[in-house]
Amino acid sequence: MVALPPALSCWFAAKGWSLHPHQLAMLARAGDPATLLIAPTGGGKTLAGFLPTLAELADGRHRGLHTLYISPLKALTADIRRNLRAPVEGAGLPIRIGDRTGDTPYTQRRRQRADPPHILLTTPESLALLLSYEDAPRIFAGLQRVIVDEVHALAESKRGDQLMLCLSRLQALCPGLRRVGLSATVEDPPALARFLARNPDPCGILLADPGPEPDIAMLETDAPPPWSGGGGRHAIPAILAEVRRHRTTLIFHNTRAQAEIFFHALWMENEEALPIGIHHGSLAREQRERVEQAMAAGALRAVVCTGSLDLGIDWGDVDLVIQVGAPKNVKRLVQRIGRANHRYNAPSKALLVPANRFEVVECRAALEAAREHDLDGTPRGPGPRDVLCQHILLLACAGPVDADALYAEVISAGPYAGLSRPGFDACLEFAATGGYALRAYDRWQRLMRRGGLWQLRDPRAAQVIRMNLGTIIDTETLKVRLKNRGGGTPLGEVEEYFASTLTPGDTFLIGGQVVRYDGLREMTVEVTRQPGRDPKIAVFGGTKFATSTLLTQRIMRMFQQPSWPDLPAHTAAWLALQRKVSRLPEPDRLLVESFPCEGREHLCIYGFAGRNGQQTLGLLLTKRMEDEGLHPLGFVATDYATLIWGLDPVTDPGPLFDPSRLRDGLEGWLRGNAVMKRTFRNSAIIAGLIERTHPGRRKTGRQATFSSDVLYDTLLKYDPDHLMLQITREEALRGLVDFGRIEEMFARVQGRIDLLRLPRLSPLAAPMMLEMGRVPVEGAGRDRLMAETADRLMREAGLG
Amino acid sequence: MTSHAFTLADQPLLALASGALYWPAQGLLCVSDLHLGKSERLARRGGTLLPPYETRETLTRLDGVLAATGARHVVCLGDSFDDGAAGGGLEEDDRLRLSALMAGRKWTWIAGNHDPAPLALGGTHRAEFATAGLTFRHIAVPGETGEVSGHFHPKATVAGRSRPCFLIDAARVILPAFGCYTGGLRATDPALAALMGPQALAVLTGPRALAIPMPR
């Protein structure tokens, strides 16, 4: 038990504050090696985490760094710094606080390295960078505690795996280090505790009072949601009315592009000019900070935002959370709802706004699950080895590495507790020599073994390794400009991959308007406005969430109802129409629709196997179609269906859907497909095989970097057992491929496949036509299309 | 179609789908920008350790084209090696493979910006090479005619697929890079647009040779 210093007690008393039971409990457990605190937002979670630190630093005797606070968001560090300053300055405690993120100026970062503050607030990436410096042992000397905020969010990504590796290094530098994790509600607290704690240390779990039940409902709108697409523009009048009725509203969107489009449309209708801002991860820092400050000052009535505000930035007086678009995942919904009403013991108020009619069903299912506390989540597999490869290179930047000691360190990190020594050695070998069967780099190894220790052959390589640090892979984007207007008006950015799939004449949506693709010019996408035309393809960047198994199961059950009194009339009518012109999917049958649309044959398979499962199904089926000479051109997958388009109609599902043939095709097919190549690219960047392309520094000349696909193909041909291919396979099977859910589907269906030939697009398939993430199929169909296009171009030019 | 037939300075030529140029009348095969030894050069400079198989892959492809055409003379249009040291740094296997390809035929190395100096690998080393009305050099010279060059690694897109390509007009042909680890420059780049006449074609490589009007 650490006692609260008198100065701090007095300050709390003067403020009229009393500590919550979980805050007192954190003081009582201050000496434990690891503690996981699960508390609702607004429960004073962060203060609970810091109380032992403030108590231990109150006498002013500690020298150097005492507590490291790590948050997934830069914005959070600035926010926490502000919030900590109040009690520290109010109680006159002799504590220095500093924050350090990618945004921190160079001079300040240098000062921090020379003379660290008592409390350093930082991000996983900045911590990794600090650990790569030779003077890391000096910087962290005396460190006592580490607080990982929003650990539930970090545990879902490779950033968390990297952080846990970094903590294992910190623990080696500072053996007495104690860990605290702060988390929102999760479905499996013991799993999160094992992730956080030093293996095999025990980790206590502290559950704060969850507070009253949230007040959550679906927003009723006069206008029905559109048939397809997302964005929730139809609900703007109703949303503005809610904003008017409340003090401060957070309006969440699932993607940045949707938030931008919605924000633009909102302002067109915001006749009273209510002060409403926007906040998301691709905005410039100054812009984000302006919004954060205005929000803290109570100057905004609403903020349109994305996941960047999912995490606990203290917004003070938020009294309503609006979620636009289906939440896809019950846990995330519950966590977002928790953003409203930071006053402890006041219920959170939230409204769901389905963006299209399918999402009406999804939102209804999510509401019911949230009310029943039925949280979803899939356990994460063991720590990925591409992150470990990066960690090894990073530590080598700091100084010579002993392999045995490092292995002991690595398996003390929760996600890597089960890593075998050969599994570790393969990563070390990769970092050192590339790990190729052909021993080509004996002279030019990256790491050399000298005196039993591994170190950089060329110390200058450290700079490159540091520049490539981190596990977040930005998608490469190209700017989009309107043609012929004095250089062109910039409209925004699209993913390079998306741009590469466009043919001149294609129309797509960007910044809320429909444009026609004219061509690429010096890495810029040139377009012309096409008002009044339906976009062929919608562009939505940002994270794409997959609907959880739990939610898709609930949706499937809702489809079986004879009627839908709980759903709005428009959605009930839509489902009824689907039942009339086609069928509604049933749990023990597989519905497959075949129809012509936009000059292509389409096949829609309602497998309800989740986005990744449906994607895999798409890849396997298109392969089978290729074998059957059906010329597939591409497909797109959602959580509930796969839509395939091609040159020929499918008339007999039998040969395509034979599960054993699909299964046989899996191994061979896995190797050559586009999803694997994208997985390979991400892992290869993280592991340090290929360098990141830094936007703005890209070469447009002939030395342009060649595609990572070439490396993948080459490895597959000459070194098929190489570590990077093993990692790619592990990554793909970890969820991207999700063949398990396809197996489940076939077990459920037992060969009962209903192929319906329809004259046109069915109501349920309509939203699929606008889905992003289209995967092209490389095959005879593509070759035929290329040849036909080439012939046409030659004829048009009078050359054919 | 595994090739696109055209004439340059009255000489019938074939732009092969593999990215090589074949001159049947001379039994001459021309390839450009092999960039052999690229991974070794990057490693030597302290960079990343790429899969060290690109030399083997490039030579295997070249072997395939030689077998298919039965060419008696090979002209490598420069940037055959990623730098001067890369020739010396070849793996023994790769060196033997290259020697086997060179054996029994005439072999001309044209100097490139990556490999300006002669290499101790046999064959003839030249700044440029002219015969029967055609001139082979690494970088195109504006205003010249009957010219075969490389250097730019042109690529073009059809139906959403980008592929390395030949650029062909009445005065010249620019070859795609034949090497495995090579990027490309879009045919729409001003540097290429300035060199090529208005009637120029782009011939995409890949499973088939596809001719299109050069994208501008």
C-alpha cells in the first residue's frame, strides 16, 4: 500500500473530490508486478493509473525517469499531460512531466534524452525508437512503472505485440519495473492480463463499477436509408436536430473518407451554423489540435470523427454519441457508447444511424447484443514474427545483442511466450543474413557475429532501420485532381492500388462528388466532374472492419422471421421484396444468385462466413471458375456474401462448390493470389526486407521501386521455405483466409445449394455493387479483356 | 501472339512478349537493362537483403528466349550489371550460367550508366554498336533514326494492368527492362513523350505482346 501524499489529499479535499474504490485499490496494489484495470470511460481510470506514481514521486527524491505512460494515440498524450498538470501543480508536487511523440520537436526530444522527466508520456513507436539508441540504458535508468493506456485496443494489433517486446527489453534494463494496463470493457480479461504481464508473472485484474446501463437506440429518420453505400447523408436533418437538443455530440464514422463526405454534406445543411468540427487521423496535426482545444473549451456542439476518437481523450461534456454506419462489432459499439457522459454514474446516451438498409438489420442485431452484454471477440494467435524481426534489428541499432539473453527476454513478452528457440533463431538468421537457402550474403550480412554478440556490420544502417520502424503500414496513396484547371483542383487521395484498377472512363466517388477517371499524370490521378452520373465504384479509404461472427449469426436469425415488426418499414419491405424476387439466406442452405448487370455476368454467394472467409471463398471459387473456363474477372467480399463478375454465366454450381475440391485447391492457390501478395508486402515492410516508401520522397523516375510482387514470386520460385513466406502464410491463416468459417458453412449447408438465375440484380445483392476492396482475377478472362481493349484502342486510333 | 512484328529503318523486327527484341535477318537478339547483381549491390551498400535470386531468374529467362529464337548474336543494351562491381560479385553458379549462354555466339555489351566500363566476362564491350542501318545504344538520342535503346524501363497500362513495354515509332524502338528486379517509368512520362513521335505504339510484354497507341 502506498499512501496518498498529504498535499495531494488536501488538493482533492479542496476540490471536493473523493477517490473511487478502484482508484484506492490501485494504490493498494502499487507494489504488484502487473495489474490490469478495467473501467468504463470517465471512471477516473487514468488518474487511478497515475496515483501510485504521484505518491512515489511526492518526496522529490527520485532522480530520472520514474513512470512511462504509453498510449496508442498522440492526441492522448497531450491530453493526459494537461490533465496531470492540474493535480501536480495544484498540490505543488515536485514532478516534471514531458511528452514525446512523432510530433515532438527535435530540440525537445534531444533534451529529453539528455535529461528525462519524471513522467514521460509517449506512443509505442516513440518508445521503440528510444530503445534503438545506444544510450537507452541511461535514458531509462531508475524507471519504476509503466502504464499502458487503452491496452485493449493495442492488444488487437501488431502495435501491441511490438510494445510488449519493447517492455521485455525495458524489463531487462530495469528489473523491478511494474506494469499497469488500463482497459475498456473486454470479453476476456484474463487473456488481456496474460498479454500485458511479464511471462510468467501473475497479473491482478481490477474491475471498476461499470456504471449504469447505457441508453441506446436506433435514430428514426423521415427519409429511409439508401439501398446501398454508406455515409448516412439521409439522416443529416435528424442528426442536426439531435445536435441541437444536446450539449455536445460525437458523431462516429467507420472510415475517414465517410467522415469527410458526411462532414461536407452536414455543413451544406447546417443552416444555423452550429459549431461542428472534424477529427481524424489523416488531418494535419495543427488541425487536429485546433479541434481538440475548441472541444476542451466547450466551443463545439459536435465533432464528426473516426476511430481516432475511439480512445479515451477527455472531451468533458459529451452527452450524446452517434454511430453512423453499422458498428460491425458489439465490443467497439459498447466502447464508443462509453464516450458519452464522463460524469461517473450518469448513463451514456447513444444513437445508431444505419447508413443503408442492410445496416438497419446489422444495427438492430448490434443493439440487441449490446443490451444482452453479449460481447464478441476472437482470440489473437501467437505474436507475429515479422514484428520480432523488426525488434531484433532495432535492438541491434542500440548495441551488440546476445542471442540467448534476447531469446529469454522475448519469451517473457506475453504474445511471444510460446515462441520456440528454432522459431526465434530463424528470425535472428533473417535479420542477420536474409535467411536464404542460397548463402549469398556471407560478406554483406546485416548483422555480424563478433565476440559472440550480434551487431550491425555497417553502423550507418541504423538510420535506415529507424526510419522503417513501426508496424502501421500506410497504404500508398495518389492525389486526385480535376483536369484542365490551372494545375488542377485537388480533390483528395485514393489508394494507389485502387488507382491501378481504373480504366479511363470509369466513374467513382471522391469528396462527395462523382468524377470520371481520365488518366494518370506524374503520379496524380486526373479526373473530370460527372455530376448526375451514378458512380461505378465508390472509394472508401481507411480501416475496413469485419462484422463479427456473433453479429452475422444474429442477422441470419433475423432473416428467418416471417415478418419484421421491429425493423423500420422500408427495411422490412426490402427484405420482403428479396424474399419475393429471390430468397432470403437460410442457415442450413447456401443461396447463390446469378444475374447479368452492367454488361457482366455476376454470381452472388451468401455464405455468411465473415469478410475474410467470404474473401477466401471468392479467391477459391474464381480459381475453380478459371479452371472451368468461365472467365472470372474479379470479385468483392462482404461479411455476408461474395460477388463475382466475369464474362460467362454460371449455370451449374455442382463442380464449383465441391468442398473437397475447394479444400484441395487451397494450398496451391494460397501461394499465387493477390491477398497473399498484399500480406507479404506488409510483413516484408515490418520485417525490414523492403523499405517503406515515404510519401513525398517517392521517385517518379525510372528508378521507381519495383513491385513487392516480384520479390514474392521470386522467393516462391527459388526459396519456397523462406521465413518471409512462412510468416506470410501464418498471417494469412491468422484471419485473412479464415478457411475455418468456410468449412463451418459447408458443414451447415451439407450440399444444399440453391442456384437462382435472376433477370437482374437482386435487392440483397445491390449493396455489393458499391463495395470497395475489389480483387482482380489474373487469368484467361483478364488476358482476353486486355487483348480486346488493346484491339479497340488500335482501331480507334486508326491503327488496327 | 508471342511477338509484335514491325519495321525500323526497313529492317523487319520482332518485339517479343518476353521483353527481348529479335532481328531475324541478323539472328540478333537484343535485351536491355538486365541489372544483374542488383541484390548484391544493395546488400554491399548496407541496405536490405533482398532474395538473391534475380540474376538466376533473369538468366533463366534469357536462356529461354535464346533457345526459342536460336539467336547467333546477343546485344545487351547497357545497365546489364547493376554496377561495375556487380559483375565481379556474381555467384559462381550464375557466372557459369552466363558463360554457358555466351558460348558459341557473338556477344556485345553496350555501356550503360550503371556499367560504363568493360567487364572481365568476355564478349565485346562498346559505347554503341551499328550494323545494317540500325544503331544500338543505351540512351536514346533525340533526332537519331534507326535507333534501338533502353535505359528508361518504359511501362504502360491496359485494362487496369501495368506491364513493361516497348515504345516503337518510325525512328526508334525503346526496350523494356529485361531484368527481374526492375521498376518502370510510365509511358506517359514527359521524358518518353518527348522522344516518341505522335504515331508511336506501346507494345506490352507479358503472356502476350499487346500493341496499343502509346499512352500520352
